[in-house]
Amino acid sequence: MNVRKAIVLNIIAAVLFTACGQNENDGNNGAQVREVVVEVLGTEYQSFAEVVRVTGSVEAMEDAIISAEVAGRVQSVADRGTHVRSGQELVSLDDRIVRSSLEMARANYELAEDALQRQEPLLRDSIISALQYNQVRTQRDQARSQLDQAEKQLSDSRISAPFRGRIEDRMVTAGELVNPGMPVLRLVNLDRVRINAGVPERYINDIREGTPVAIRLASYSGEELQGEVRYAGSLIVPETRTFPIEIVMDNSDRLFKPEMVVNLQITRRVLDDVLIVPRTALVRDEDGLRLFVVVQDGDHTVAEARRVVTGAASGAMIVIEEGLNPGENVIVTGQTNVSDGDLVRIQNRRSFEQYQ
């Protein structure tokens, strides 16, 4: 139950109290005894997960800006929204100059290779020196290198997908001149995503790889997914006093989008056999915290104040370490309108599911 709802219910209880107050004779003096309408929550031993709540941002595991490696004029470019497989052509450049350079490099290599082969029998017959032979071989090797470079330039005039994905952005159009290093496309694969978040440094010894995480998507009401911490950093970020964590999720249903903000509930620890109540059931005064339970006093149902010691808290719930017994009914609505010993009338019995 959130705080706003608790306030509204308390107001309702106060109104009902005014309407339902009754007079009873207290011995001989006829004193007025009030009755307060309340809602209660039964308690029992149960497990309690203490969680750390943070927000995270989503990024694709494979998200690349594809750039040109050679200069050239764009002949064709894939459209945005196109799904491509790994190795599929995305952009083609005018390769006429590159092809001309390749043919020249191939011819030079073949000439150098032929010259080297002609020198080998001369070297065996000692007609030429080893130095002369090595010079010819060096020329052949240089020609081979130039040929390899020309072949690479021709290959680079066809820009291919390094992985399968979807084209999310296009930075060039057909007919545009591009230079080496110039971005041309953005390719994104959303099959798997990474969620990055920063956790306050006080939890650095509690959260590690494998820690369970509940993930709520802010854009999908009520949608909750389960994951675990794949990476927990060991270093504190000085600016935020947090340490980084990373969660990897399958995204075959495409619920996650890059840059999406998600709410994370990271399990810090799980406590067994504890008593928990809503935070709003607690009443603070100058002596500390107390809550009210409903007890039977003869034929009357009355409120009994209890001093309590609290423990771990998470979300709307908090652990009561001392002052409460299992099976007792805690007043969760109307507690600010009762005093110790007041008569009460139970209007509703709540369940823990209503506080999830």
C-alpha cells in the first residue's frame, strides 16, 4: 500500500469513527466510550526478501555504427528497418577506380613473379649473384603486397553486415561521396540486451554475480521479468558513490529497447521465519515506534499499543523483530485514530498480497 492510499484510508476511518461512535455506561458515572472502525492484517512467520531498488538503462549487446573503409561514391544503401543477416551487403561504392588499380597491381605481380622464376636457374648456375636474386625476389614480394592491398580495397567497396540485425539509422544516400572512417549505417541486434545500473556502495559486499533481480519495465504496466546479476563491479564510481552491475536478458519478444529505463529490485538477502507488517502500520511518537494490535477484553474488541523494534525493510513492508507475536492482528487502517484500550470494530481483514 502506498502512502497516499494509507492517508485516504485513515481519513475514511476517522469519518467512520465519528459516525459510528457510541455511548456506553462505564460503571456508575456513564462515561462515554468510543469505538473506532479499523482494518487489520493477520501476521504469521514467513520469508522476507530484502531488496535494493535502483533504475537501469538498456543497451543492445550488438549495436554498431558501420563506417566506410575506403573513399568512393555511394551506389546503393540499404533502407532503415531492413533486417539483414551476417555478411549481407549493406552499402556498395563505385569501384571502377579500385578495379583499375587491382588490374594494374595484378599485372605487376605477374610480371615480378615471372622475372623471379627466370632468375632461379641463373642463380643455380652462378650466372647471377645471390644479391641480384634477392633484389628480384623483393620486387616480387612488393608486387604481391600491392596486389593484396588492391584486393582489400575492392572488398571494402562493398560494406557488409558484421552480424545479423536491423538497420536503425542511415547516414548517407546514393550518390553521396564518402571518405574512410565516415559513418554510413547503424546496425542493431536486439536478440539479447544488457541492462546497466549503479548500486549504492554500502551494498558492495552483498550483491555479486548470480544475485537474483526482478525487472520491471516502466513502459509496461505490471510487466515483471526475472534475471540475475552477470557482472558486479569491484570499484566505486567516485562521482556517484555507486558500483556498476550488469544484467543480460534474452529479448526475443522485443520488450526491451535501447536506452529504455527499467526498475530493478535486487535481492540483498532473504530472511526466514520473520514477522512483517506494512510500514504505514507504525506510529511514531517521542518514545519511538509502536503499532496497535486487536485483542479481546471480555466481550469487547480493543486496541492494544505495542512498542516494537524494527529490522530490515523493503518496499511497503518492514520486519518486526520485537513486540509482536505470530497470529496477532495488526491495525493497518485507523491506527492513527486509536489509543491504547479503545474499543474497535474490524471492518476489513487485509492480506499480504494487497501490499505487493
